[in-house]
Amino acid sequence: MKLDSVAGKKVLITGAAMGLGKLFAERAVREGATAVVLWDINDTALAETAAELTAAGGAVHTHRVDISDRAAVAAAADAVRVAVGDIDVLVNNAGIVRGNTYFWEMKDRDDIDRTMAINALAPMYVTLEFLPAMVSGTGEARVLTIASSAGLVHNPRMSVYAASKWAALGWSDSVRIELQQAGHAHVRVTTVCPTYINTGMFQGAKGFWFTPILDQHKVVDTSWAEMKKGTPVVILPWTSRLNKALSGVLPIKLRDLFLNTVGVYHSMDEFTGRK
């Protein structure tokens, strides 16, 4: 069941103050969403984005939420239901990355907890707040989760990030199948697995064989369109699909040799991230 537009729908986006989240919010406003709910932990950027979207005609609602805090997620979800009602389209976009170090050299164990909390657990808790109402409703509903190609092919110097995205992908696609089995065809789940995107989050990371750093606008355009179609999994770009396919058929040594040769295993060597 294709969703032509989010006009008349209520949309919630995590990590909405900047980057992909802001671009998703702009699309929701342009298509005439009844309400666009922005969740982020950055007060300043959140206020600036909300002002821009309101000036563009959007019905914008903001909530400062630390999605690594399950209690904060529950409280914010209650506030959303009071303010706008049930959510029709949920975009699990928020994420963090720590990298450019071998796992045994990690100094801050909190980085492990926070990465898993935001990238893997938060989409589960946030979705669980809104999915039951989507299931019990009759209108077209969508859950879009931004995972990563790191959830398809392992990568050195980002082991915890890869673990969190493997978890996000496995959970998200499992929920998709559960909805199909239970006969809830009006609710579609889409998981997007892109390589590095030029949002600044992966500053210093390098593209590899036929795989440049992705343009954030193109990633959002594709993700948004495929979400409305109800496409199960979106892998960007085509080389990631190839790498995944080859990883599934090649013996381990040949797989490692291939991924090392094309540059995947060295793409995080000079990673610095957003300051």
C-alpha cells in the first residue's frame, strides 16, 4: 500500500535539529503534514530548526529529549499524545558514532553504553510508544529507521557502532515481518542502510571503491520516497549491496581480502567526527 504523501499525517522525527533529521522535517512540512514533531537534545539547534519550519508554514512541535533515557522517551511520548494525538509516521533518525580506535584501546566505557542506547535501544523504545496505535488504527502508517551499511558488513575501528547498527537492522526488519504475519498491511517498516553521508557526523571518513561520501539531500530524497512506498530495506549505494552479497558467498579470507583491497577496512583510519 503506497503512501503518496504525508499530507494530513502526524510525523515525528528523532535527531531532528540538524542533518538528515532536519531535511526529513522539511519534507514533512512541504507535503502538508498536520503536525511535525521534532525530538532532539540540542536546544539551540532545535529552536532554530523549529523557527525555520514554522516560517515555512509547518505546524511544528518541539521536545528536548535524550532518547538514551527510556524514562525521558516515555514522558516525551505522553506529551506528544496530549499535544497532537497518535503519530502516523515515525522517523528513527537520531544516532551517534565513536570511531578511529581499536576496541581494546577504548578509554571511555560510557561510549559503549551511549552508542548502544541511542543507535540500538532508542529506536525500539520510541517505536514501542507509537506502534501500538498505528497497528490498531486503519490509516496508512510508516516507521522509517536509519541504520547503516555498517549493519551489513563489519568494519574495523567502529566495532561498537557496527554492533549498534546490526542490532537496529535486525530489530527493524524483524518488526516488519511481524506486521506482515499479523496482517497489518497498513503499517510498513523501512530500514535504510547508507554508507558515509556528508552531514559532518563522519568527518574524516573516506569513501572507497566506487563509493563516494553520500550527499545527505539524495539520501533523504531516496529514503523518504521508499518509506512512502513501504520498501522493506534500502541499501545505499549499489556497491554496498555488492559488498554484502560477496561477503555472503566468499570464504572469510577472501572476503577480508576483497573488503581490504577495495578500501572498506581502511575507511575509518582518518575519522574525526563532528566537533
